[in-house]
Amino acid sequence: MNETARRLLARIETLDTAVAANQRKAEAYQSMADELKDVTGTGTSPDGVVTVVAGAGGGLDSISFGDRYATTPPETLAADVLHAFAEAQAVAAREQAEVVRRSLGSTELLDRVLASDEQLFGTPRTPAVPAAPPRRVLREAGGDEEFGEFSVFNR
């Protein structure tokens, strides 16, 4: 085999490796997207009368009332529904942040979600789990480079 053929073969092998790496990355992103859309959060009113499940987009999936709902004053019941719904949305957002953190190795989003939970609910923040090191991908030159910054918030 002549030198030109060897270089061409090496180039084809490099391209095949890059294509395989991109395919794995695409599959990982698809898996993360699938996991994100299946996230739900559950919240319960302080008195336990109302339980709400919020979906991944923050919408109301279900609401259920305990036995004491009939004797609960309407204004308390309304406040219970709102509290449980807000808590369910926060839980769903926290779960989504966890999925992103696990997949991409960044705690920035998780820290933002936990900080907003603390503001909304007055609950103390739990310390963020140290981030996993960023995943690495092969470059054509044979080295590696870290994934670039990723943010679901368009800044």
C-alpha cells in the first residue's frame, strides 16, 4: 500500500471514530431529553388535605383531596392547593436539574433551582453534590476536549 492510500485509510478511520463519538453523544442527549420529559413532582399542603402532581413542564397532572377537604374552609383549601402546586412544580424542577447535572456534570442549574426553592419556600438549601468531571470527546487530532458550556437558560 502506498503512502497516499495509508493516509486516506487513516483519515477514513479518524472520520469513523468521530462519527461513532457523535452518535454516542446524540444518544446520550436523547436519553437525557427522554428522562427530562418524564419527570414529575409531588407536593402536599402543610395540613395534608391536598396533594398535587406537576409534570415536567410545570403543568398540573393530578390533584387529590384528603378526607378532611369537606370541613376545610374554602380560603384554606384554595391556599392549600396553591401551596401544594408550587411545591410540586419546585420538586419537578429540582428533579430536572438533577437529570441535567448527572448528564452534563454541571451544578450551576441545580444551584439555581435550589436557591429559588429557598426563596419560595424558605427551606434551607441542601449542599450541592460535587459535580462529576465533564465528559470528554475525541478530537480528530487524537486529543480530547471538554464539552462547552451548556445552559437551558438562554443568557
